[in-house]
Amino acid sequence: MHDTTPSTSRLTVLTGDRPTGPLHLGHYVGSLKTRLKLQETHAQYILVADTQAMTDNAHDPDKVRRNVLEVALDYLAVGIDPHKSTIAVQSGLPALAELTLLYLNFVTVARLERNPTIKEEIQARGFGRDIPAGFLCYPVAQAADITGFKANVVPVGEDQAPLIEQTNEIVRRINRQAGVDVLPEAEALIPSMGRLPGVDGKAKMSKSQNNSIPLSAAPDAIREAVRSMYTDPYHLRASDPGTVEGNMVFTYLDVFDDDRAEVERLKASYRAGGLGDMMLKHRLEDKLQALIAPMRERRERFAQDPGYVFSMLRDGTDRAKAVTQHTLDEVRTALGTFSFASVRS
């Protein structure tokens, strides 16, 4: 049985994903592998961030709703253990919404617009000045998530580090205003790998770019994705010397092939000439098939019992609700803010 109070002997970690579609290999490399390790050493909370997903999906709320289950299935498929990690649905945690509203009074619009992560996303999505207010305030909502659980560690990609920096700015303002350290600052845990490129060699792996390999991909889909991978356009024959840098097959072998000595030998052979692309793609496909097959099988088993998955989400959300409400009460008390619940007749 879970205690709703984070253990004082273990650091607290918060991670999560927006439920906008099934998770893919980019998520696995960038975060999920780390979560499997952290659940053994930390008090880990994993947030299915459906409220934040609405910041740019308000036109299609059903997409967000139906993908809550999909993301939960992916968590279970990769080995996230609900007895070791608390998996919660963001919309079931009202304290986070109230913390967000409170924190908005401690940050300026100009500061939000200067956040590099937000600036890049605004440009990438072509919002211009038609930015949904919820999207602009995303860093504040994320600060509420992180501080609501009093997370000490937050695994993020390097591009997300400015969000952690802004969270800590808000924490310092709250603590200064309260005159006591009611909230801890968080540390960004950035994976050494960084982003996994898409199979097309462009940008990061992304559902919206149609260049991802889902963790639930069927064998034929994996084979097709690998065979379509960008290699060296000037490597027309096996005998031609080839370029390794920027070659997506080698990029993926570097990540997913544990035989480092053999990968280095293949790189030398490719550079010298005498190694064909299809041989490399067959090797990579074998590695990905072996990685994804057990995930896909576990996912299919859990998908046959959605009642269990929803029960798991309810239990996790209930535990997280108690934790985040406790934090909200502490922040209210420290700041001396009005709470109707404290009024006595």
C-alpha cells in the first residue's frame, strides 16, 4: 500500500507525458528507460498530463481523452510498475490548477515570452500572436506540477531545461514572499543521449512529423520504418565509401546495439567501402524487433483488461491528489492566502 507522503529517505521525481498519441522510441530513449531505473531508487510520480495537452488540442478534446488509456498502456508495456511508481491523471488533481492560478501572480507575461522553450514552440506551431493563453502559461502549469509533488528531480530533454529554470524562479519568489522555504527547487536530469532523430533524419522523432516508431509497432511497421531510413545518398553501391555521420541507421545502432565493438567495426567498413545499407538495416531491424516485441506483447495483455488499467489510474490519482492537496495547503498557509475551507461559521 502506498503512503501519500513522499518518503523522507528518497528523493522525489516527477515525470510525465501529454496524452496526444501512443508513445514511441523517442520517449523510450529520452525518458522511459530512465524512469525504469528511478522507480527503484526514488519516490516517482508519473503524470498523464491531459490538462496540459489541451493547451494546443482544445479543438479535439476527444483525442486527449482517448489517449489517456493509450499512454497508460505504454507505461505498463515498458515495465513501469504501479506498485513502485504512482501514475496519476492530471485533470484529477484540482490542487495543481489552483497552484497554477496562484503562481501566475508571481510571473510576468514578458518573462513567459522570453522562455526559450516556449519561443521555439510558438514559432514551430506558427501561432504568431494568436497564442492560446494556456499555451503561453505552460511553464507556470508545469511549475505547479513539479512543486505540487515537491519534486527534487525532473528528467527532461535539454530543450526543456529552461522550464525547470523558470520553475525554480517561481519557487524562489514563493519562498521569499512566504519568508520560509515551503517549496524545494528542482534539478533537471538531462539524458546523455539527447533527442532521438526521426527515421527520416529530420528534427526529433515525433508523432506529428510521421517519423516515429511506436512502442506498439507491429513487426511489418518496424521493418518498413527501418527500410525507409535515411542513410548516405551518395552511397549508391556497397563498394562505395560511405559517410557514417548523419546516417540514421548508424545513429540508431549507436543507441540500440549493445555490441559497441561490432558497431565500430561496421562503421570502419562502411567508411572504407564494401558494406551495403541493407545489411546494416537488417541488423538494426533485428535489434528493434527484439526490443519492441515484449513491450507489444505486454501491452496487448493489459489492453484486454481496461478495467484494471483504469483502476490503476484511479488509485494513483487518489494518492497523488492527497499529496498535491497537502502541498497546496502548505503554500496557502505560508503565504497567508484566503481559503474558504478555513472559514468557520
